[in-house]
Amino acid sequence: MVKSRNYSSFNRAEMPVKQDFNYEETVEKVEAIIAQIEAGNLDLAAVFDEFTAAVEYLRQCESFLQEKQQKMDLLIETLSDTPESF
């Protein structure tokens, strides 16, 4: 069986820092983890470790999207609050 990264001592330092966060790269990491799990080449402990990593990556993606949504909402709100200059 193929060994995977060891996330049993799961460390946030292994995750991207917020300022360097790249949504697309993180989604690719999740997709790679899913493919690895679906291939069935991991032992059970490795499946759980990889799943844990995927969940953390998805949380980062969700936080990123929520933050961007809030910024968009604020921008839209400020646009509708400004008087038309036409």
C-alpha cells in the first residue's frame, strides 16, 4: 500500500498562510486527496489522515469565499449608497 503524508500530528503550519492562500491550488490539493482516497491504495489510517487534511483545506476555501463575499456585499452596498453622478 502507498503511504501518504502523515497528518496524525496535524499541524496548521503545513497549511498555507492566509496572505499566500491560493484558492485554485487548494482546490487542486483537495481533488488530489479525493483521487488518492478513491484509488483505494491507502491504508485506513492514511485515509483518515488525508480526509482530515481535505476538510481543513475545504474550511480554508470556505473562509476565503465568505471573506470575499462580504467584501463584494460591502462594495455593492457602497455603490447603491452613492448618488448618481450622471
